[in-house]
Amino acid sequence: MIENDLKNSENKLVENGCSVSAGQATIVGSLSGVVPAHLIDEGEQIILAIKPSLWFIVFYAARSIGLVVAILLALKYFPFAPLWLYQYISQIAAAIIFIQLVMGVLEWISRLYVLTDRRVIRIKGIFNIDIFEGPLIKIQNTYLTFALHERLVGVGTILIATAGTAGIDAAWQNINQPLEVHERIRIAIREAHRRWPNGGGP
């Protein structure tokens, strides 16, 4: 089913005349105006710039929230737990949940995924900024994954592996319209290899 959706996505991109050029990020919504100018080389064109889905915040905090709720439920039905202890722990739990949600929001704000006609870029990090830049002609593989929780809300994750490495170098996590975005990346990679067939780049 996913293969059919991917094929349909590619057909739509071709029918709409999508090629690697500036101003064609309308399928996902462009945030190109927030891309740091120093990251973009002269003559380099931004194809799309996106952030994770807002579900990223929920997923980020879900494990901690689930653990806190489980402890509260266990304590509530524990026969020897005094009321004051339950109320005290409930206040601590509320603070933990709030902190986790705030951290999730900050992580979401810090993340930006950028595709240009030359590179794939991933920016993340609240206190320590982590920037991945992978030339399109050096990208060996891209993988589109749908974890169960992502499939439930219609988001996905794109994994990126470059030549010369043994694993995944970067991920575009929990993005909206993952099929369309992944196909846009594939088109950009093919176009980059067409422009620089010897792998030398611009």
C-alpha cells in the first residue's frame, strides 16, 4: 500500500511539473525565510524548509508522561498510601509532565529540515546546536519509516545515509506528508547527479 502511495506521489509531482528549483515547497509549506543565511551558499536554492509535525512534542514527552501516570495509578490503588503522599506525588508528577512538554516544545522549535538543490540539512539542539549537512551527490540511501505511533497520526520519518558511513547520518523526524517530502528529496538527488555526473559538485 505504501509503495502505491509513493508511486502516486511521484506521479503527482511529475504532473505538477515539480523540479528542483526555488519556490516549490508548497506541498508541505515553506519556512525558507527562517533558514540561517550563513548556511546557504551563493547561488544555492532552497527547495523546501520544514519543521517536524506538532505531534513531535507529544511523542517526545509521551514516555515520561506514561511512566508518571502509571506510578500515580499504582499509588492510587495501593491500600496503605496516605492521601497526603498521593497529593504530594501528584504535584511532582504535574511538574514533571509540564517540564517534559516544555522541553518537547523547545526541541520542536530548535529543529529545522532543509532541502536545497545541493544539500540536505538537519538542524537540532536546544543548548548545543547540531547541524548535519549532506551533499545530495554523496547521499547513498534514504529510508522512509512509519512507526506505529506515526502511522496512527499520518506522519513519518526520513532516514539519510551518506556514502562512506556504516549507518544513518541524520533523520527528519515526525514530518507531515512524508511520502511527498521523501519523493521531493529523491527528485533533488536525481537532479543533482544529472547536473554533476562525476560527483564533483558545484
